[in-house]
Amino acid sequence: MLKKGINFLLENSIILIAGAFAGLIWANLNHESYEHLLEFEFFRNTIIGYPLHEAGEAAHGLRVVNLHYLVNDILMAFFFAIAGKEVWEATLPGGPLSSPKKAAVPLLSAVGGMIGPAAIYLYGAHLIGQYSEISNGWAIPCATDIAFSYLVARLIFGQGHPAVPFLLLLAIADDALGLLIIAVFYPSGEVKILWMLLPVIAVILGLILRRRGVHNFWPYLIGPGIISWFGFAMAGLHPSLGLLPIIPTLPHAKVDKGLFDWVQMQKHDTLNAFEHFWKNPVEVILGLFGLLNAGVVFGAISEPTYLVLIGLLLGKPIGIWFTGMFTGKILKFGLPDGLTPKDLFVLGNAAAIGFTVALFVSTVAFKPGMVQDAAKMGALMSFGAVATTFIAAKLMGTKKYK
């Protein structure tokens, strides 16, 4: 089962990397045609899409649904729904975050792994005198790419080492906090809070469907899901988070076996059926996301690139190690059996791979242009954490668990 799980992650990673690499090369070989790809237009309307800024169109409140909007604002909702599914499962009875004692150390370590990078980014922006221009990107280095970090941890620590499930729990908490940050700090427009009544209505409808014994996920998706997504879009919050409210309404098994448990994928409860159906399409969606968001010209490397990179490579491991040690040793919650302070530092380095979520936050933190491109380059270059993790493991004398 573990082999199947790793294969799934590898497949997911390869498609995403291929898309990002293709976008990077395309943008540097022919940037004009790459921009035409992003702006490929499906239709115009006055309700959803990116606002048009030409005088005539803007006066009529016209918006455009183009390829970039389709992927980033609509299709990525399924990626965040699956991420939200993992967070929700982990909090259910029997899940790895179901009790305060289980959750305390990885949760607070995740908080530290966000505070550290954000503090370094903001302080760096202040030092170079560009705080007002680039400070909005503080959340970019807070991200952890769960799939890539997991793979690196597995290669270094081996099967059965407590560092691997600890990193997964930390990444779940990081995902949950990241979703909250995007919702609160990065609205897609002027926030119109009354529209958030639609997600509330969607949740009520989802609960009614569950109470009536509906076990097919499509009614939840087509009814409450669309209503919730539309509510987020009209409220000015990022619509890619629009499916999250309906996830807890889908019927689910009472006990969670843990993240990436592939026996669970064979269950027929509604929530797992939803993930099982969408996991392969989401791989393709992530490939498209990489293609449409990683197209950065190499000349865009500038101060935001370095701040994102330093925040991830330095702030992540330091923040995770410090808060993990404080919670485990000073507050007496205790580190998991077999996990040493040195292991904690090494897995902190693995968590510094931001990539997918860091790339996404770059697109919502800054408007298209040189600053956004520079921040994206920092997210892409966070793959350097793979090398720093192996170096840290060597220096700390990490032994692969057999």
C-alpha cells in the first residue's frame, strides 16, 4: 500500500513539475505567445471573472473568464477541496489531530514554521526599504508543499520513522492555516460579507442531503458546491476556496487511518468516493496550474525572490525547530517516541519546499507584473530545500530507519 501511495505522489509531482517547467521555458522562449495563452478568452459577463480595465468595458462592469481564471479560480477549487478533506479527516474521531495532546506539537510547530518565514520576509522588506511595495507577499514563504516534503522525508528517514508522520501532521496543520490566511488576508476584491450567506445556505443544504441519506457526492457538488463557490466569488474572497464549506457535510467513515492511507481510498463512503474520483483530474489541474503560473522570465529575479527563498530555507526550519522544542520540552507535551531534536531540524528543512501553495499565494498577493514574477521565482527556487535537507541530514548524522 505504501508503494501505491508513493507512486501516486510521484505521478502527481511529475505532472506538476512538467507543467511548471514547460511554463518556465515557454515564457522565456516566447513570452508574448505565453501571455496570449493565459489570456485565452472563453466569455465575458458582468458577474464572474477578472474585471476588464479598458474604459468602455470597465464602465459596463464587464468581466472575462479566461484560461487563467478557469484554472486558478475554478479548477483549483478541487485541489483545495482535497486538501481540506485531509484536514477534516485528521480532526475526526480516531484521526491524528483528534485530541489536543496529539495535535499540540505538530500544530504549534506549523505555526512556528509560518511565523519564522513571515518575520524574515517582512524584516527583510523593511531593511531594503521596499516594505510598502512588497510586504503583501509575507505569506508566500509560509507554505509547505505536502507532496514534495513527504517524498524527501521518506527518502531521508525511511519507512517507519516517526519523523515522517510528524511531518505529515505538521503539513496538514500548515495547509489548514494556509487556507485561512488566503481567505482572510487575500480577498480577490472588495469584500461583500453578505454574500457569505450563500456558503452558509450551502452547508445547510449539504446537511439536509446527508440527513436524507444521499451518498452520491454529485448532488453535494452540483447543488451546495456551486452555491458555495458562487458565494465566495461574489463576496470577494478567493473562489478557489469555495468548495471547502461543503466538505464536512459529505458522509464519511468515523475513523481516519491517516494521511495517504490507500486502503481508505477503496472505501465507498461519500467523502472518500469524492477524493477517489477527483484525484486523477486534480493531477492534470495541477499540471495546468504549473504551466499557467510558473512562466516567469529569468530576468525577473529580484528582492522578493531572495526574501521568499530566505524565508523558506532559513525561517521554516528555525521556526519549526524552536516551537517544536518549546512545545515538546518546555510545555511538556513531549516529542513523539524516536523523534530527536536533530530529526526535528531535518524535517523542518524538508518542510521548506513551498512550491505549489507558495506559487498560488504569489498569484493572489501581487498583481501581474515584475514583483509577482520575482515572488514566483522564489517559490520555484524553493526546490533548493531538497539539497539543504540532505545536507542537514548529513550534518546531523540522520540514520535511515530500517
